[in-house]
Amino acid sequence: MSSNPSPGVTTAFLFPGQGGFDGEALRRAKERHPQIGRVFERLDTVTEELYGSRVSEVLFGERKADLRDLLDNDPWASQVAIYGAGLAAYEILAAQGVAPDVLAGHSLGEITALVAAGAFSVEDGVRIVAQRVAVIERQGGVDGRMVALAASAERTRKLLELVDEPLLAVATENHDEQTVVSGPAGILDRVVAIAGQLDVGAIEIDTPFPFHTPALAPAAPEFAAYVRKLDQRPLNRPVYSPILQRYYEPGDDLAELLAEHFTRPVRFAAAVRHLRETGAEVFVEAGGRAALSKLVAKVTDGSAVRSLPTLAVTGGRLALDGTLDALREAGLAAPERGGLAELLAPSVPADVFAAYWSERGHMVLELVRTELDAFRKSAEGGGAEPGPEPAAAVEPQPAAEAAPAPAPEAPAAPASGSRPEGYGRDQLFEELRTLYAEALEYPEDVFEDEVQLEAELGVDSVKQVELLSRVSSRYGLPPRESGFRLATYNTMGKITDFVLQQLNDHGAHTPASATG
């Protein structure tokens, strides 16, 4: 498959790096999600081989270690725990029918993203993470650390120029007001002191070594040689690299590129902006502590982006619960068994229903929302009429057999294929413009051919889905294909072309009135 996603990226999974582990959240989630136990059982086979210790016993046994404990006593386990938590969160989300359009990782999290996308086995992922630590230790270790400064990358670089130390480096650019510096401990003390004089806040990062610094250059060749011996496989999902600032490609030498991570900076804010510009609307942090979800909120402040944590405890509650609720509401995750799923398909296995919902759940929700809206309007007018049979949404049929019935408020339409002669794009554009203008209470003249519905008119994705569902019912369009991406049809002109193509391809009807 191509490494770059098709137009209309909607959902991005993010995997955290240093500091991205919450032991309490992981243990709470393990009680309800068997995927965590299964993932860590696989990790145990490797940690027992490498360290003579099962990482799951460290995390879930009597000790119940958290990140600070791991950093002080078992640095290797801190890295494996971050990696394992990210994979476990990914498996939980996948089991709930959530299908990301793109994966991305922050530093260590980039290894997790590549494993999740199938580039390496879960076990080899542990070996890569462990080797990352081992080669640094074999180089004599690095007496250094990482510090987050409350300053932009540009201001931070100017601050580092005052110190003039070649082993100091900007390690990560998290957002416009936070930049992480990496380097020797003694020199960083001077950096923190200068920052304090300038009223720039500084926070220590929980990490066993400084990463993304020239000081690690001697360790990179040995690491690359080790990874090159492992079995590298094709990606089954696109992976975007905040370090490379591009998608991984099929011909990439992953061993060499992962070795470059030792010294190259993580430009996380730029990566989030790129994904946002290409259509990402939902960012899900697959891992612990809710660090990346907070960074995304900072980077995308003022936009309609959803930023959702998973394995973190917020307000005394496991964040994963609220995130799954939000994803179900958006049609991006399967409904809970025992609820809507049990009602719709009681005899269907959970994994089959999750796969179905991942592919077609958005169509079910679109139809329900449209019908509820029509029912409410009809009830307010004095009498509710039944909509089409809901089974059509649960078990979609081929387009020629199962075009949705018109919405209740639409007037009677000609039979399929009876489009009036001369009915073309201009007329269709005017009808759609009138429909959108009335629904949104906007003047019709704002809906020009190239106007951006969300970026320029502020029409959020939920409202766009609702309007497109009305259009589908009005014109008798067939169910949209599973590869359909709302972000691809972000202007009035593109929506018009899409509807016209559907009318031409499927012989759907045209309504007797554009505004009925």
C-alpha cells in the first residue's frame, strides 16, 4: 500500500514518548480490557530473555511501579512500559472498531507507531526499544537530562546561543510556548538559571537519558546495525514522522532512519499542523498521561479539532471511558455490547460488529440523525410520519437495490431515472445552495463554488454530515462507499459535483422541489 493516506485524513492516533506512562491508568484499564494483558504477555517473553524479568510483574504485581519508580530503579522497564502502554491502547481502540487514517509518534512513540502499522513484530519492537537504551549505556551513558522551557523554539535557540555549548540542542518543539532542550546535566543547570532570569519557566522531563542531542551520535551506528538484522515488513497503515516531517515510504531503510532519531529534533507542533491541514479532525492519544492530547489542544487552539486521551486518569476517572463514548457518538467506534449493538445484532460476534461499525457506522448514525430531525419537525407540525425501515442502514444492500427513501419533509419525487431533460450542474448547484442556506440560516450568496464550508463559513463536520444526509435522502442517493471521506467534499462545488456524479451513475431521482 502507499504510505501516504488518501485525501481526507480524519482520525490520527498519536503515540507518546518520554514521560508518556501512567501506571494507575494502565492498571485500571487492564481490569476491563483483556488486550492489555495479551500485549504485555508478548512483551514478557522478550524482557525475560533480555533482563531475566517480566515487565508485567513489575507493573501489575505487588510492586505496582509507576514511572518515577521505574526511572530510579529499572530504566529499561520505563521505556518498555511506555511502548507497551501505547500498543495496548491501540489494541483496545481497534477492538472497539476505531480505524485511524494515520499514525504518528512522539520520539520513542514513533517506534510504537511503526509496530502498530506492522513494520516490525510486537516482540521486535521491544528489542528495538531495549537496544535504544543499551547502546547509550554501552557508550558510557550520557550524564544529561531534558528540560521543557516555556518558550518558542526560536527564543529557546537564542537562549542556547548565550551558553554556546555544542552538545546542547533543541530536542522537541511541542507547541509555540513549549520547547524541550537536551544536553549535559551541568550545562543544562546554566540554561535553567538563565531561563529563570528571563522569567521563562522550566520543567524536568522524566527520562533516563537526554535524547535528540549531538551527544548521542556515537551510539547511532551500532543501533542501526542491530535494527537492520530484524525483519522489516511493509506498513499496513500510513505513519507520519514528526522527526522526518514526512510519511514513511515503502523503500525506507527504517534502521537508518530510527538511528537518526538519536540526534534529530522532534517537530511535533509542525506535524500536528500538517495533519490538521490535510483534514485530521480527531487526534487520539494511544498511551499514558494525556501529554500529547494537551499539546494538540495547544497547537490547534481555536479550531474544531477533538483531542482525546486514553490511558490517563483525569478528575478521578479513566480518560479512556470518556474517549470511547466520544468516538461512539461520532460514529468512529462501535456501540457498546449490551446497548445499541445488542439491539441491532444480538447474534453477531463482537469483533464482526466492531469491524462493521468501523466501516459503515457513520452511515447508520447519519440516517438516524436525519430521521430524528425529520420526526421532530413533523411532530412540532402536528403529526409525525414514520421514516424508512432502519434495517436498511444496519444491513446495507448494493446501491441499485437499496437507495434510501426521501426524508419525510421532501415532496413526492419522480421515479428513478426520470430526471428532467436539461437538468444539469447549474440547476443542482442552485438547489443545494438554497438547501444549505435555509438549514444554516445564511444568505444564499455566501455559498460560492469554492467557499470552504468549515474554514470560511464555520460549518463543523457534524453539521456537514447532517446536511449531506439530507441531500442523500432528498435525491435518493445510494449509501456512500466505505472509503468516503467528508473532508474531501469541503466546498459547495465539490458537493455539487459529488451529487451530480451519483445521480448520473445510479439513476437516482431529482426532487420536484429544491426546497421542500
